[in-house]
Amino acid sequence: MVHEAQGQLVQEVAADGGLRALPSRYVLKREQDRPTATVAQPAELSVPTVDVSRLADADPDEAAKLRSALHSWGLFAVTGHGMPQPFLDAVLGASRVFFHLPTEAKQQYSNVVDADDGGRKFQPQGYGVDRVDTDEQVLDWCDRLYLQVQPEEERKLRFWPAHPPELSELLHEFSVDSQKVARLVLAAMARSLGFEEGFFLDKVGERMPSDARFTYYPPCPRPDLVHGLKPHTDNSVVTVLLLDEHVGGLQVFLEEGGGWVDVPVLGGGRHQLLVVVGEEMEIMSNAAFRAPVHRVVAPGEAAERVSLAVFYQPEPHRVLEPSPELVDGERPAMYRRLEAKVFANGFWDAFALGERTIDFLKVKVDVAGDQPAAAVVSGA
């Protein structure tokens, strides 16, 4: 059975000409949970940038920038990736075309499908909203199209839109290019810890799975009352994220930076590509690298926003655990051992509740008592 709110598309809610007040399902009840219109950001605080082409050449200065970015932000903007701006524009342009199709055309790819018991069920792939479990769950102000991209032979093509016709090929090309970025970054992350460049790549596997999420944020009359996308960390080793070139909204929580910080739009028709550390890397690195909590503020009444994230994960049969080389008497294992598939499946339960998967699955180890740590809500 699916919750009745599972079929309520945010784009349809936003298109209601008589919408004056937001439906209560989207409104954050607690004042401290609501995003502010602007976030204080000291002038010296800016998103770090790393040139991955220089990382590939093992440039020591660029490696130092990477280490600093990973320890301070857990994410960084990418240059030197080789993807031209017109191509990135085409990728997001095609996604906008899809989200602007009539509802009945998009519903052919719905993420609510027939169940074996004759009812209906939610499953991650396809078009719609994220999973709705309860009446109390506050809903995000976005719709999404979620697709497994790699391995290519495991794609469920029934969820891949036929219109616009160029979307599938653009996504394939973007995934190939962004996987090169992900592999370069994983190799450089290993070198930054003093290991051979294959250290993390070998743990992930040659057939590194990837999932793509196109997210559409419709205009919102009260972006100060809702989450465009709730605070979360990523179900990935690393994520490659393509941001809207016109409308901002992504924010990162920096414990040492004074709270929520904006990731600004570059402007001038320039797309920003980010690499974000995911929870699976946090486990494998024994917290040498931490997954940053981030969220999206909904756009205002006169704007819409679109983004594309590709999540790179270990092969499902791989074991997630702190790398033995990063565990010693001074830094004991901070996480328990579990299969990558178990972790990936637990993500959807955790995300619906607004929790980190690490906390929801009680993967953290209480070093003093060797007891699972209590769950903590993301961004709290």
C-alpha cells in the first residue's frame, strides 16, 4: 500500500492558480527548522574549487586544495572536468523539457507501480515525489526523476523517458564523463591519505553502480516555510552534482563555519559542478572524510530550479567497513561492518524520516562501550 500523498505532485500544487497558502503537508512546524531567506556568510568563506585535471597529474598544490576542501566542507566545485558548458546546458535543458511535459505524459514513468498483492507500491526509480510513509511526514517542495544508470545492462528502461528524445543519451554521456571525475577524485583521496591511488577504487569495484536524480523545484510562494529538499547526507561514495545555472538554493551545514552556508550560482550562463562526499566514503575512511549535511531552499514565486545528481556507490555485494589501514589504537573503528546492499536499501527508510543512514541503521560504534550510537536527525 502507498500513502495517499504519494501521488500528489508538487508541480501540480504549485500550478494551482488559487494557491495563496501552502498546504500544511509542506509547512515546517518548528521555527528552527525553517530555512532563512538569506544565510550569513563571511566574505572569506567560499566554496573551495579543485581542478581535477591537475589532480590527475598528481599536482601537489592541487592535492593540498583537495585535502583542505574535504576536511573543511566535504565538497568542492570542480574545474578541469572536460565537459563543455553547451553540453551541460543541454543536459539541464532536456530535464526542464521533461518536467514541463503534461502530467499524464510524465506519469508513464511513475515511481508508484503494481505490487504482487494486487495493490500499488512505491519503488525508488521513476518519476514522482520521494517516499511518503506517514501522515506526520513533512513533504519536500520538489518532484524528481530517479534512474539507475550503471551498470548499463541493469537499467530499467521502462522508467527512462522517451521525451525529450535526447534526454537518455545526454544522461548516458554525462554519467560516463562524471564517472571519470569520480574515479579521479577517489584516486586522489587515496593518495591524500598516503595510499596507492587504487585504494578506494578497489573497495568500490570495477562495476561501480550509479544512480541519477533529476530534481525539479517549482515556484513557491513561501520558500521560508518549506524545505525544497530536507537536510540530508548522500547515499554514495561520492556524488557528482550539476547545479542550476540561474537559481541557487543549495546550502551546506558547516559546524565550524557558523551553520548553513549558501553555495552561490556562478551566473553568466556558467554551470557549477560539485563533488560531494557520501556516507559510504565516511565509513570506508573511518571518518577521515565526512559526508556533509546539505539541503535545498525552494525558489521564490518567480523562479524554478532544476539539478542533476549522480550517486556513485560500491558494488552491492561489497562489504562496507572502516578500512583496516585506517584503524589503530589511537583511532579505533568508528563504524560497524555491513553489506553495501543493506546500506543502500536502508537509505530510503532513513531519508523518509530525515535521518542519516549511518544513524538509522545504527552503524556508528560507541568506542567506549562498543554500543550502537543513538540515531540523530540530519542537520539537527
